Amino acid sequence: MDMMTGELTKLYFYESRLETFKGWPFEEDCSCTPENMAKAGFIHTPSENSPDVAQCFFCLKELEGWEPEDDPLKEHKAHSSQCDFVALKKPVEQLTVEEFLKLQKERQKFQIRKTCNQAIDKFQEAATVRRGQIIKTSMGEE
């Protein structure tokens, strides 16, 4: 698929992010409405136990435990100050191709970092389990 179309870029657009907020628990009379969440770069990524999980499509920061008075943009900046999407000074539709490609490069860095961190965590968990098995074996506790 072409990098400038489809799945890789659709979440840059407000309408695509807004579409993900089906079943969002905060609809009216609050700050964290689906519209404000989508404007702040979030997509709705609920789980069975957490219906209010939202993730920035760009920096991949996940936030949950939203309160009606929470301002999505302020929360995003507070929890992910390095997010280039939040720092944008103009709408995505007004970016030049060069600006967009630089932005997409930064988004890829966030995705690579998250994937690497997940792999490291998985390895460390496996190493801890294996270490415990080795200790048990060496003590004759099979």
C-alpha cells in the first residue's frame, strides 16, 4: 500500500480518529468527548476491563481512567510531552509534503521504540522465569 494513503496515514485525519470512539463512556457535558479526544490525537482502544482506554495514534501513549473534566489535549501534553503531533502548529491538511514526511518519520520512531521495548520486556520476563528454574534445579527442587 502506498505510504501516502490508506492505513498508514488515515489516523492523521480527525474524522478517522473520531470513528474509533464507538461506545466511548463520555459523550456529553464533559471535556473528554469523542470530538475532543480525536482532536487531541487519540483513538479509542477499549479492552474488556477498561472501556475508556485511549491511545495517541502518533506517539502510542495509552491513557485510561478518564474523568469527565479531563481536557484531552492537556492530558496528552502532560503524559507525552515529546509527541510531535500534539506540537503541530497547523492542521495536517496544511502540511507540505516535506513536513508530512518528517512527521511520519517521527511517528515511525515511536512505533519502533514501542516494539523494541515490548521485545525487551518479554525477554526480561523469560529470563526471570528461566533464572528461577535454574536456581530450583541447582538446589535439587525439581
